[in-house]
Amino acid sequence: MQAKENQSLRFLVVKAHPHDFTHCAGTCGIHAAQGDSITVVSMTNGIGTHNERLHDELLKPEADQDPQIINQTGDEYAKIKEQEFRQVCALFGVTDVRILDFPDKPFHKTPESVEALRQIIYDVRPHVLITQRPHLSGRHAMASAAHNDHDETAFAIMEAQGLAGTPDYGSRQRPHTIAATYYPGVYYMPDEIDFYVDISEWKEQRVQAEILFSSQGHTETFAHKRIEIHTGHAGWHAGTEYAEGFVRAAPEVLPRIHVPETALRRASEPRQNHLKRIAGELDKD
Ligand SMILES: [Zn+2]
């Protein structure tokens, strides 16, 4: 385990749907294990986005449909999903899990959702925010802008962040400014990533998290494949087994140039180690 460099940090993770947490879960696990506090917020319970079972059942002729799935209420599904979400967060040492009751598909940034986030910022007073990407880019940007719960969540938390640092007249609320904001790399192309966190030691938990979201139709085979491809691909670019990439919201001001130990080690070790590290064949230190 790497040495801890900062004071204890408070992390706030704000995502559109429960499963979105997984994209930075390994990083949260590392920080939780080092004594940092992590609060995870899902703006919605995600039941409108991930109702795959209902979708598939409705494709069948009426006589073949499973009445249990067809008659399941949104509230019933929401309970299952919340349970899955809490179990997933617990895998990474995260117990402060908050599901807000805004509807998804579509979730819209509203004054209420912004205010709810502002109050959470005052409550948690985070140093670090990890949230949905606010940048619309690429060929699909217009389609995304037409409506996307993830983008709307990004816009809501950005507005809440600004308001949390801006006192209202007549209010006694102590303002709060978040020191650093990061966006998970899964929403970006590899050449846009600012840095990677090596989560090789958390790979199994990432697989388990996928399996736990079984209400979304995830199987064990799917879970392994997804993590091998996603976090393995990030690991490939990072020169390690498994990684989570991040994009900074703003450039950081450093007291001096900081070269990570991992880069110094990589520069001086046998080239064969680079391949062995990606393959998971090096002793972990
Ligand atoms: Zn999502």
C-alpha cells in the first residue's frame, strides 16, 4: 500500500445512477482503507434506466410473460436496487450512501436537485469531489445534450458547488469550497486522461460489484469480461494491471514538480517488468 500523502480527506462522489459509482470504486476503496471518508450520492434510484428484466419480459408474447416481473412495482425494484448499491459500496469500505429521490430517465437539473446537493456539500464539507463529466464532446455530443441523466447530474453538482461557496444574504450558513474535482476516465478518450490510479489490488472487488448488480442482468461471465476490458484497458494505458483514469476539472497548482514513485521505479527497472506488471506477474509491493 502506498504511503499516505495528505491529511485525512473527505470525498464526495455524486453520480446519476447507483451503478455509476463503480467507475471510481477502486479509488474510493484505496482512500477508505487509508482512513479518508467517502460519501456516495446517487441522484436517482436508477430504476428507469436499468429495467432490463421488464424490457425483456415485455418482448415476449403475453402468455409467456412472468407475472412476477410484469407486476413488480417501481418501489419494489427500487428496494432491490438500493440493497445491491449498499452491498457494492460496502465492498469498498463505503457506508455513507445516499440515494436521492429524483426520478431518472429523465433526470433534470432543477432548483430542488441543486439545493439538495448544496445541502449535502454543507453537510459533508468535502475536499474532493468525484462526479459525472460536464464536457460534451465527440460525435455523439448533440444526442447526449438532448438528454442524458449523467450530464444533468454534472450540471446540477456544478451549480450546487458554486452556490455552496457563495453565501446568501441573511443566511448564517458557513460557505464551503471544494478543493479538487475529478471526473472518471470512463467518460473520456484515453488521450484525455490526466492520471490513473492503480487499482490492481481492488480488481476482485470491481468484479464482485458488477456481479452484485444482478438486477441489471449482470452475470459472473459478463462481470469478469467488463472489468477485464474496462479497467484492464485503463491499466494497459497506465502500464499496470488494472487502473481507473481521471480527468481534472482544473489544473493543479503544486509546490514543485512531483514525480510519482511508480514512474521513478518504471524508469530504472528491467523492461521485462513492464510487461509482467500489466500481466499481473510481478510481486505486489
Ligand atoms: Zn448511469
